Amino acid sequence: MLRSDHILATVEMIQKENLDVRAVTMGINLLDCRGGDVRETCRRVEEKIGTVAAHFVATCDQVSKKYGIPVVNKRISVTPIAFVGAGFDRHGFVELALALDRAAAAVGVDILGGFSAQVEKGMTATDREYIASIPEALARTEKICASINIASSQKGINMDALALIGQTVKALAETTRDQNGFGAAKFVVFCNQPGDNPFMAGAIHGLEEADLVLNVGVSGPGVIARALERLIHTKGRENLGLDDIAEEIKQTTFRVTRCGELIGRKVSEEMGIEFGVVDLSLAPTPTVGDSVGEILQILGVDVVGAPGSTAILAMLNDAVKKGGIFASKAVGGLSGAFIPVMEDAVLAEAVGSGALCLEKLEAMTCVCSVGLDMIPVPGSVDADTISAIIADEMALGMINNKTTAVRLIPVPGKEAGELVSFGGLFGASPIMPVRNVGKSHRFIAWGGRIPAPLHSFKN
Amino acid sequence: MGKQMVMSVMSKDRPGIVADITGVIYQLQGDLADLNQSVLFDYFTMILIATFDDAVTPEDVVAGFSHIQSETKLEVVVKEMDTPMEVAKAKRLKETYVLTAQGKNKSGLVHRIGLFCYQHGINILDLATTLSGDQYTMILQLDLSQVKSVDTIRTSLTGYAEESGLTVVLQHEDIFKATSEISLF
């Protein structure tokens, strides 16, 4: 029998704390769609997505209504497209992107991810053509997100690819100049990219996955923030220690994860496709009250970026994992707190006030997922400096055996402190200053690889 | 297979009352199936189901209970069940929802929610209410298996909530199981 206090606690979470399921992402294998030429391949890709995902959005909506819990984003991830389009030139890849965009629109999903490649050790001729296609492909499509894995703990960092990526990010921003470089917000560079992440822009359907799979991203940081506020209000600050706070985070995450898993499993049951993983990541949105930065403030730093921010984030990230892993049959994806600057109003504000700098953000990414995310930088920052910022972040992931990623937007024609807004879930922020611009050219010019690191002698 | 009886007992609460009531059933060689008891302020109530030999009559059971000492007279109702327990249990429903309604206390709240359920073809399986200060909380477990569209119910509930000044939330039981119990799937 359900106890009334449990019922009321859950009702509170649903009603006052806006519990939702952040993303249900359907992974689709497209390797069997390769045709004799670009046109045939595009046709097969559209046909396959149109068939297997025909009822995806409707099913999510139906389950969401039955349980009274909103499913905020319905998305698709596909096999990294460089494998699907092996042998295509850049124009072929642009055609593939357009086909994916049409398919995504036809089935009504918000975003489709997987316009991607994996080049952590070396690049094929196809990979180079794919990279060359990215600016045009993202500028000409609405719903497509791209990502590339250029480093891993097993293989090291591909510095040739890294040099190209700095130029690609610049070109992407330039191609979408009239939208403040928005194209760059749809492209993310990874170290140790997971193949089952439901969150964008980095979702792919990994080569290790089954034909079709459903992954779920749980509710955002707002629920945790409200639970902590309530705990502090009821018990009083003076009666609480950080271990009590960590316990509350764990318990709230448990509940949040159970709801995510329930909804995900029901959708997968209805659709008759395999349930993959629950991703425990706390993904903020620009909405007030749905911010990871706010949790840091509740836990004791007056501004995000102040000393202590990294320690709090470490505790938050760990408590979220402890609660979530016990709650779910299978956890995967990124599963950590995100700190995407533009998508988190409190982080954006800290950038504006000068409290939060790039270097502190880099330190914070050592203890959480996923990396330097959604950071607008001045359009004057050169490609090699961008590559070097990415290199530092890749090194963190490589050495620490974790996923790290970079999504920088060099906003054309704008300088540090100016406001840039993409609207909706992509948010807004003042442009982050970058120090020591133009001083890493000789490093990036080396190319080659940073060899894979040792996996013992860990001090 | 014996005779199945449903018994309801109400009295002022005191230590030992459960032992006394179940003692009567034991002496009559009854086999106790399900029981549910509750105490509200100082008053105790219990509903029980048990199987007796064919020779035992409801009157025998009432007579047994009449010997129990209580500050107030023990109110007892005993009836022979017309549906076998197994059949009644098999009706266990899949579409069970939990409705919570909270707000300022005033008269007629439970009646109005009861009426709402009746008018929409909803059976109330369980209902508990608490009054804390001037805040009244009702928690209802509902069977929506006869309801065509949960959406329609939700829409009507929004109207009901506005009209009654209550905060009303309707959620599938699975959500509460997921968040409050360890094993579900």
C-alpha cells in the first residue's frame, strides 16, 4: 500500500518542481541504408527513418499524457554519418544532411543527431570530406546536429583532426554569420564520446548498438534545486551538513530517475523496441529555476566561479550518480551535471559579471560532464586558439578516462561582453573573454597525434 | 471449501482489541484471509474476511464478538460473501490512479469529490483525508478502467479544481510505485 507521505512527496515533485522527462531519443542504425550512389542512399535513409520512427512522437505524447509527465524533447540519433556515407565527397555529405533533415521533419522530432565521425586515431579520405561538408551541411539544415570524436583514453588525441576542427568551427560560425554564428552551436567535439547519449548536440547511435534502441534523459536541475531549498527551509541551515545535502540530492535523483525509466520503458514497450539506458545528466535550460548554477549558489557560493564551485559541483555530480544508478536497470550516456553557459541563466549571468572565466569552467569540467559547452567567444579569436582550447579539454578527458566535449561559438563581429541570444533552448549569454589569444599557433602546427596515455601509475 | 464471511467491527480503541477479535475467529476455527484496520483519533475499525466451516453461521460470529469487553459497545456487522474471494481478487485493476486534492478546509469537500467521481464513472478504491490547521488533504485511489479518456477527466478536474479552490493532481499509480518502491519492473 502506498503511504500518504510518499504520495504527497511525489505530488510535490510533479506539481511544484516541474518534474519532466528531458529527452526520449530513438537510436536508429543506418548502416544498411548505403546505396550505390548518394541519391539512392538518401532515399533509403529517409525511408528507414520514416518507417521505424513513424509513430515515435505520437507514442511519446500518448505515454506522457497517460502518466501526466511531460516528455520535453523527442529526438533521433543515427549511426555516425561518415560510416553511412563511406566514399562520398563533401557534396554527397551535404545531400545526406538534407535528407536527414527532411526525415526528421517528416516524423516530427525536435532534433536529429549523428551527423558525425570518429577520428580519434586517424582520418580516412571520407572523414576529411565529411569534415569539409560540416559548415554547409549545418547552415542548410534546421534539425541536424553534428559531432566528432577526435580523442580517447585508448588512442590519444588526433591533432591533425584537431587543427581542422578549429577551422571548421570558425567556418561554421562565418557561414551562419547572420544568425550570430548559430551553426557552431550545433556542432560538438568529443573525447571518449558515448554511443548511447540521448542529449544533443552530441547524440549518436554508436556502432556497438542494436538496430533500434531508446535512450532517456531524465529531468533537469530544477527539481534538485527545489528539493534542496525545501530541505534547508524545513530543517534550517544550522542543522544540516553537506552530507545531509548529498543525501537529499541522492534521494531526489532516485525518484527523478525512476520516473524517467518508467516513461522510457513504457514508450519502448509500446513501440516494441529495445530500451537502452537512462542518462542521469542534469541538463539545464535557460528557463529561470532550471539551472545547475543555481544549485551551486544554494549550496554556498554567492556567484558561480567563486572558489568552492568545483568542490560543490564534484559533490553534486557524484550524489546524482549514486541516486540514479541504484534507481535504474541500465545507466549510460553522459550521466553527469552539464554546465552549458548559454543554456544556464545563472552561469550566463556569472560570465556577464566577470565571476566565471574560461579557465574556471575548464577546472569545473574535470569533475562533471560534459565540457566547455555552449560558450560564445569573440569572433576575432583565431582557429588555432580554438583548436588549442579544444586540445586542453580533450586532454582532461583522455587522462581522466571520462567524456569531455567542446562547443564554442566564435560570434562573428562581436567582442567580449556583448550579448548573444539564440532563443529557445539554446539560450543567451554575454560573450566570454578569451585570454592569450593567438599564442598557441606553434603547438597546433605540429599535427600528428598525442599518444594514448598510460593506464596505470595513476597519481 | 467452506463459507466466506466479511466482518466489520468498530469500537473505542484499546490495547488487545486485535487479539480479542481474531481470537473469536480462531475459536470458531475460521481461516483469516485479508484484513484492514484503522484508528481515527480514539476509535478503532476493522474489516476482515475469513473462511469458516459450513456449519458456522453469521449469528455464531456475532455472538462470539459480543463477549469482547469494550468501553463502548462493539459495533459488529457480519455477512456471508456472495462472490468468492478468488473472483473478487482477480478483479485487481490495472488502471489505478491516485488523486490528491489539497486546500483550505470547508464543508462538502469530500462529498463533492465523491460526486465528481460518480458522475465520471470512477470507482473510489481507497480514500484517506487529513486536516492539518485549516489545510485539508484528500488522497484517493481510483479505478479508471471504466473511463474512456483520462484526458477528459483531467480537463474536468481542472474545472473542478478552479471551482472548489483545491489543488488537484491526478497521476497513474505506477508513478508513485516507481518513486517510492525499490522493485517495480
